[in-house]
Amino acid sequence: MARGPALSIAIDEKRFGEAEPLFTHLRLKVAPSSLVALVGPSGVGKSTLLRMIAGIDTAFSGSVRVDGVAAAEAPPAGFVLQDARLLPWLTVADNISAVAPQVPPAEISQLLARVGLAGTERRYPHQLSGGMQRRVAVARAFSFNPRLLLLDEPFVSLDRQLVSELQSLLLELLAAEQPTAILVTHLAEDAARLADRTVVLGGKPAHIVADLNFATPPRQRDAAERLRLTAEIEAASAS
């Protein structure tokens, strides 16, 4: 089993055009095989930071490194976005092989079974529920790069029962594959359920308002512990 990479983020300045900087002097290190949640208000720069970690956005001064390699030169990360973004004219299996052609069909079937979608290889996206489409997106991300996973508001528009099921699935896969993962969310309860550590961003330019490390592993947290951590994150976000 390959462990996830270490991340080292040192952004001196990030701005869009002539607007005031989005980030200045932002420093963040992420331990291998940990899940860090980025929490903060809309527009603070969470998704932009995710694209910088992915090596997609390189228009900034400073550096983002993945195991010591510049993010733009490192193996691309597996992404799970706010919607599944499946290609409607491709089957489930072909949606995965389109981004991960190196993965043989048998492994795609195994991965689909692991996310609770055994036997769906030849179905099309319109034949799946919204929750099932999100599971395909998770499988696609792990097939593309099982070492680095970037989650950009992956639970948006799902009801909380589906969110709970998808989070349980993610916790199982994270424990088995041990990737490094970054979760962008606006909900403290999502961070309290999944994250080893929560970084709260705020202000203009955005800076780290709070950096919270949690002693209890995510899979060992009961409902009371999750409520306590949710309150801790919300209090930090409000300060």
C-alpha cells in the first residue's frame, strides 16, 4: 500500500488581476496520509487553494510542493467536485477509464464494488441516482490517483442521509488506501466527521484563523465527539 505524499504550501502572494491579494504569506504543511479540512466563508479562497495544490493554478508567487516536487510537475491528483461531472454518453466503466486508461476493466469492476456499485459498469449516468453518481466520482478519483485526493464540496445538494452514507464510504477507502486528502467544505460537521485536522481560513487577504488537530481518529468518533468537534470548529470560525 502506497502512503500519500507530504504537502508543503508557501504562497507569498496570489491575486486575480488588479484586485487585492487573495493570499499573502500563507504557510501550510500537510502530513502524509492525513485528511485536512479547509473551512471558511464563501469566497475566502478554499477552492483556489485546492487548484494550486493540484498544480492547475500556477499564477502565484511562492511554491506548492508534493513530496518535494512542484505541484504542476507532480502526478495529477484525484478530484471529487461539487457535482459528479460524468460524461452522459459514456457508461460508468468508460467514465472511469476515460481518465484512468491504465486501469484494467477487472480493477474498475473491483473498485465499483468497493463503493457499493457492483454490476453498474454498463449503465449510463442518467440511469443512476445522484448519490450513485457521486460514488462513481469517488471511484474515478481513486482510480486516477489513489495517493492524493482533493475533495471540493463533494456533499453539496445531497440530503444528509446520503451525505452520511458517502462519508462512511470515504472513511473506509481512506483507511484502506491511506491517501493524503484535502477536503474543502463550508460545514463544520463534515470536517468533524472526516478530518484529522481542520484549518480555518478567514480575512482579506485570507489567512489561517485556526489550525485544529483532533486526537481521536475519524473512524473512532461517536456522535457526541463529532458534536463537540463541530462546536469547536464553529467557534474558531466565528472568532
